[in-house]
Amino acid sequence: MSQMNIEEIKEFAKAIRRTAVTMAYKTRTSHTGGTLSQADVLAVLYSGVLNCSPDRMDDPTRDRFIESKGHNCASYYAALALKGFMNNDELMEQYCQNGSEYFEHVSHKLPGVELSTGSLGHGFPVAAGMALGSKRSNTPFNVYCIIGDGEINEGSNWEAMMFAAHHKLDNLCVILDKNQMQAMGDTKDIMCLDPMAEKIRAFQWNVCDIDGNDVEQIIAAFESFKKCKDKPTFIVANTVKGKGVSYMEHNLKFHYSAPNEEEYKQAMEELK
Amino acid sequence: MRTSFINQLLEEAKQNEKIFLIIGDLGYHVVEPFMEAIPERFLNAGIAEQNMAGVAAGLAMTGYNVYIYSIGNFPTLRCLEQIRNDIAYHKANVKIVSVGAGYAYGSLGATHQPTEEIGALRAIPNMVVATPGDPVEARAIAKFSADYDGPMYIRLGKAGETVAHSEASLTVNAGDILPVMLKEGNKKAVLACGNIMAAAKSQIEEQRLPYDLYSVPFVKPLNKAQLKAIVENHPDGLITIEEHQASCGMGSAIVECVNDMFAEGELNTYPHIKRTAIPDEFAPVVGTQTYLREYEGLRIN
């Protein structure tokens, strides 16, 4: 992890964003804001943090990653395609097309994917179960799970929060993509989450409160996770919804709408 | 029944290191032998069934055959979407075990009376739904489930149920309909599931009813060939009896299967089928299991 190339990761994050926006544009699909906010975390994870590769998906010692924000599959699929887990051409041709398995929510039928998600609040408990399985079977691996700040309204996350701390699952790292918006508006107006980091610390987790669009801070947070013993790690990744495309940033419209032709061209310019 | 099941599960777990038991903070005086014998494959997940079901799915995905255990509605309806998405959709090797079927916890009220969950779970693809009728069947289902790789619901009674089968032990395959009491010349058959089966047997014996009795230990799948043979051998028809809502339980499954066989030309005549089940209501009064069965009309007529 110490040899990670910051510039390469930033370029990878841009490539993820370009692919994800292109998928949304071509298929007129939604949820682009949240798919962009998490792109930097995905870029770091798939640049050496996650101990996994396309030829190791059957290896019981591979690290697991769960994208619990299933509606934000575009940037996740983009990362998998760019790293060779899935075929990029096939993804671009088949995403959301009749008869394909490239659903608009994360599907375990696709190569590189551990868990289908879409209904919120499911990924975290399953990730905790995998982490427990590693401990009980003496099969060492880490489990990473991205959840959303709208998603954390769901009570199942808080059940898993208690569970993971109680069982000292220090091989579990949950990343909260805190982009401050959910389906109908700002999280602070719908279900106030703050002070998030303090809340999670009170649950006896190792907490990193970072700029979730800053690659170096993300790397440092994963280093903290790998060093921490006897506590699971929770990374509060403070991000910007729509990050990287100026007119999408902090704009609820792109939870629902795909960019038009002019907007798409502008996005590709900004993501060069 | 629950003790027979857990004791058999413990025997299986001693031989099979993949078996893992998670309880939802219930099972006092039942699960302790397992907990003491195999602590490394036992866990109390607390009172948090959504998490318990999700954890079970994740644990199964690392190679375990995971049993989650709690009372009636808690490991089923409370976490139904986790069962659907995390367990069934992924074909995760998780067994959902509920105790207190129907009115077993009669005095505890409607919250503790699972009377709809067969319907909820049998509607979910990839699920096997097991409803053992007595302690012998509970042990047989425990053995079956230890070797079965996939999602399964196991609906148990409580304690002290009557043994209905004359055999000390049985081997079952998914979908089997088991003969319990047959007599040459009987033209009508009773199909029972769950621990009301023993009550049906007693009633048939006491009233000397000319009915054959079968147990339906699997509501899903149903063995079509066995059901077809039962229908064809009983020209006066069938009576189903269960401790579950009429709209979606075993009787519904039997009617659907018979109807489909008739529609497809696999049955030449459409049998008379009388369903005995709860008439779309929560029991409005308190009572013992026997009292509530009578109150809701759960007896062979």
C-alpha cells in the first residue's frame, strides 16, 4: 500500500467517472450523483488496498468488497471493468439492455461481484457475517463495505454496528459515502446524522473522519484500518454528490436524471 | 420437537464442521448442549433479526451451513427481506428455524403466534419449506437439512409433542408426503402438517373415522407423483389440516398442485378437497394451544 501511486489513482478515479457517466448517458439511467461521490474510494480500494484480482474470485482468502449502495452500481461496475474483473465492452453494450444481466442495481451474477444489493441496509450485516466467517474459520481476509448516508437511516445498519464491535471484527472496514444528500433532499433536513463520527466512536469502532474525495486521506484511512486491532473500522468519507462534474455537484437532479448530449460533452471535458 | 431437532443437529454438527448455529437470544434450556459442545460454531446474535439473517448469509458465503433459530415470527417475518435478498436470491446455505408453530405459545398472544409465515416463505424462490409433524420427523428434517446445500425454512413446534410415527427414525427426501396411518378400504385421506398432525391422528382414532392420514413435512416442494397417487387412491377426496392461515399455507399448496396437475391433464378427475385452517383472523382470545385450535375450528369435520 505504501507504494501506491497517487497520480495513477487520481487518473483511475477519472476513468471510473467517465465510464459511469457514459453508462448513464447511453442508457438514460439515474443515480449518477452518488455514483460519482464514491469514485475516489473505489479507485483507492481497487488500486491495491483490496487483496483480490480477477483470477482469485474463488480463492477463500481473497478480500471481499460489498457495494451496499446498490443503485450506485455504475462506478462500481466501471472499476471492475477497468481492472479486468468484467469485460468493459460487454458492460458498455449490455448495461440495462433487455435480456442482459447488467442490472441497474448491483448483481452477483456478474464477475467480480460478491453480493447483490439494491434494497438499502443489507450490505453491512452480510459484510459482518463474512468477517465473522473469516475469524471463526481462521481464514484470514478483510471485508470492505461502502454504505450511503441515506442508507444509514435503515435500522439494520445499527444492529450490525453493535454486532461488529461486540465481536471485535477488526477485519471489517465500513466506508460511509457521506455525500449529504438522499432521495428527497439534504440528509440534515430528512434525518440528521451528525455528529456521525462521534456516534460511531461511541459504538466502540475505530473511526476515521476524512475528505472522501481526497485520495491521500483515503489511503491513510485504509492504513489506519489495517493497523487497528480488536475494533472494526468506520471511515466517514465526507464526499460531494456528483463530484467531478461541476453542474452535477450538490444537485439533486442527478439522483434522477441522465445528462443530455450537451451536458455529457461538458462532463467528458471536465473529466479529461 | 425443538429438543429433538437441536439434539439431532448437535449430532450432525459433531460430524460436520460446516454446521453453525446462531440464536436470536432465545432457546433457553434447548440450545445449551450445542453451545457447550461446539462453542466455536455457536453464536447468540442478540435481539436483532435483520442483522442475524444478514450475518447468516455472509457466514454461509464463507462456507458454513448456518442455522438461525428463534421464535416463530422473529426469524421469518421480522427479517423477510433479508431472507429474500441476502439468503434466497444468493442461494446461501442458511436454514431458518422457528419454534412455536401456530398456537404453541397460545397464552402469549398473536405477536408470538406464527400463522402466516409459511405463506410468506413458500412464495420466495429457492426456498425449501419444511413442516415436521412430530419429533421423529423433526429429527429426519434435521438430518436432511445438514446435507442440503441451500436456503430452507424449518417450522418446529415447542416441546412435549406426541410421537405419531410408529418408526423410531425416518429418512426423508425433499417433497416427501409420509403415510402415518392407512387402512385398506379408506376412501378419504387427511393431509396434515406441523404438530397438529398428532391431534388429527388422535381424532381419527377416537372417532374411528374411515380416513387415511398422511403427514406433509414439506410444503415446498411437494412430491407431485406421491400427491397424485394419494388423490387417485382416495375417490372421496382430501381433507387438509394445518395451524396456519387458510389463504397461503399447506392446504393452498395442495390445492394449487392438484389444480395444476388437473389443468395439465395429469389428473383425470378433480378431487373434493376440504381445507381446515385459520379463517383469516388473529386469535382474539387467549388460551392453550388445544383451546385455540378448537376456537378457530381446527379439527377434522
